[in-house]
Amino acid sequence: MIKYIPEDTSVVLEEIPEEITLAINISNCPGCCPGCHSPYLQEDIGEELTDEILRNLIEKNIGISCVSFMGEGRDKEALLSLTHTVRNKGLKVALYSGRYKVEDEYNSYFDYIKVGPYIESKGPLRKTTTNQVLYKIIDGKRVDTTYLFWRIPGCAPGYVVNPDHDHTEKIRKALEKNVEKYGEKYCPCNVLHSEDTICPCKDYRESGNCHCKLYIK
């Protein structure tokens, strides 16, 4: 049996990049991560998530493109069975697991898989220091798409922060200081503070070449 928290179920835009996701919090989490933002999910609480309830949730939330199980619970077979209900509705299905690794067989059930326990000092997926990884399943293989969480807010589609940049946090802090000082995200690598140097700068937008390589496309 898989249990969920009805009042915690909501449509979100950030849990799975580029998807409109119905996020369903699953209880009976086997992890005990220090600093967990939802420790109550470790308890045996909530209601059983049946095929019928899941179908009703999907039908009530018109416009979603994905359903994400936020946790695995303690019944693997029941969880995997529910993925068929989602797929039969023509939607993608995601799993947020707190384990370091999940079995390869999960690749055939899910379109997205997040692995890694929450480590407070490393932060969540939105931090470039995170230990967690979001994989997208493409042709049966896991492709790391964690970098999609590192977009600069307000940045145009297609611009993402380089996950391999050694000074990403340093440059982002410089951008924040420019916002405080000048009111705009002027490029910290360029002295000229004009519309042409709002990060990502005009040169990058036109040529795709970022001077400090903070951005990639």
C-alpha cells in the first residue's frame, strides 16, 4: 500500500523543469535526513493512494503534463503499479527518491528520477553544490538534467548556468551585488553598465559565447 497526504497534493512548476507537475507527497519515507523540510512524511500517515484516487486527481488537474511521486513509501510493487495509471492518461511520471541509487528497472517505469538524500550543507537541487541529481530517462538511459534547476531567475528560455563552472557561486553573488547597486543584473565581467551588458549580455545572446562561461545553451 502507498499512502499520500491529500492536503499536500498540488500543481507545481519547479519540481520537474519544463513540466507542469502534479506533486503527490508520499508518506512512510524510509529516510531520516537531518534538516528534512517534511519530517512528518517519515510517519505512517495519510490515505491509501489507489488507482481510482490517482485517476481522479489527474482528471481534476487539467493541463498537467507530469505526475511526480514525492517519495517511494515502503511498497515497491504498489508504487510501480501506479505509474501505469499515469502513463495510461498520456502523462509523464517522475519519482523523487531519497536513496543514493535506485534500481535500473525503474528506468522503464519513470520519465524522471531524482536520487540522493537531503544533506543540509549541500542544499537542494536548486543549489549548484547539491549532492542530489535529477535524471531524465531518454531511450532507457539516465541523463543528468540537474543543471536545469540552476537557471538565473528571469533569464530567457534556453539559458542555463554552466554546471561545470568553477566560480558559478562567486559570479552569481557578483550579479546580486549589481542588482543591489545598479538595479539590474549587469554582467560582472564587463565594466560598461548598459542595456547591452545585462546578464546574459548582448554578445552572448547574439553569438552564444559567454565571456566567463557562466552560461551555456
